Amino acid sequence: MSTLTIGRQIKAWYGATVSKVANETVRALASQWQHVRAERDPLVEDFWHKPQSGIADYALLLQKGRRDYTYLHHGKALQEKVGFGMQGKTLSELRSPLQRRMREVFDRCTSEFEPAYFQCFDEYERNGTLWGYLCLPVMTSSDIDAMSIVIYCHFIEDKPSIFRSLFDRSGSAVIVTEPIPNQFGQIEDAWIVSRNEKGERYCRNHSTGAFEVSLRATSLFSIPNVWETVVETAPRGVTHTQIVPRDPSKPNLHISAEMIDERLVLRISEVEQVSATVMMD
């Protein structure tokens, strides 16, 4: 019932702590293991007799030997992720700097016969996906005095709801647009594809007050010097522009613009004092 950081690459949990993991499948499998364990030693067949295809594709089955672990199953989806298969091979044959630390988790899992869960980044992917691994110690069968580990793997993805919340609650107005290039590749306009609540006021037409679908039709970005200063230079890197309205009753603005995944993203904040870059009526 503890948490342990092994080196800097792996963080592991043991015992009852595993049931606190956020992933629903992990919690369900850990609960199933605990339920069986209350009556007898769990067996491979308890989890492997008719496994769901989605689980089997993301599962490993290792048999513990005297000095090593042998891969009896390497899920199809996992093989596609790493580009190779370990079925029939031993843990010692896994060419990974994490191998020794994984072995430490497996050894504790089997020696104490308690579930383990660990997380680490996938070294085989360029973007470094974070993965979680639930390790369930089981007896190979009721007739064989040997131990195995059923391992369910899942990747820990970015939750869109988190980023949506940050987007909606941002202290700045945020406008996401799809650039419309001219024949020379310069941005001549941009479709407004998303905006947060604070961004709505900057997406209106000056005359009608209606929401616009193109950036250049809005009150703020219809001003030529604002467009040239803020938008046209964005493809070269992040731009920061300060705007002082001629009307002192209107707030000073700080606008940043940058290209993110081929989208032009604008952030607009009201500021008290600025060194004027652009004057605005």
C-alpha cells in the first residue's frame, strides 16, 4: 500500500493504492483481482479465458521463471505502437533503459503477490506518450506451481475538457482562426473557428454588432495598421503589439499572435499602461 519512485523514469504504486488510479479499466481489473483474491489465488484464466479484444490488444502476459520473465502475449496494439513484438522472448531481451526498473516492479509484484501500477514515458515515440501499466500477479494455472503477471497498458492522454476549461476561463480574450492566404502565401484574412467568452467582444462588426466569421471584418482587425502589425508578421514567430485607443475611455490593449498547428491564435488583454505601438480610433 505504497507509492515508490524508481529512478526518474518510472513512478510505481503498490497494493490498495492501485485502486485509486483514475483509469476506469485499471480500477475494474484491480477490483476483480481483489475479489478473486479474497477467496483464492487469482489465476491467468480469471483474466484470460475470454478477455475483451480491446483489453487483449493492450495487454501483456509474462511468466515468471527462475531468473527472468518470458512474454507469453504481447498485445497487437502495443506491437504496432513500438514496431516490434516480444512474444516468446524474455524481459532481458528488451532493449530499453527502463528494463531494470521494470524488473524491480515485477519482482516486488510477484514476491509480495500484490498488484502494482507504474507510469513511464514511451521511449519509442518521438512525442513521448505517457503510459500506465497495471500489473496483476496470478498463478499460471491451478495445476502448475508457477507465477505469471497480467499487465494491462493504457496511454494517458490529454483530456480535451481540461484544455477547454483553460480556454474558456482564460483571463485573456482568445480567438482561434484558420488563415486565408493569398497567391503569395501571405495572410489576407482568416476564418474565426473558435473564441472564448472574452473573445466574443472582439469578433463583432463595428457597424452592426453582429458576430463575424472572418477576422478582417471585425471592428478591431479591420483597422489596416492593426492587421499589418499583428497578423501579417505572425508567421515569423510570436508577435506582441500594444494598442492605445485615441478615445481615453476605451482600454489599452496588448495583443499577441502566433501560429499553432497551422492555426493563427490571438490573445487580447486589457492593460493599464503601454508604450503605444498602434493608435486606434
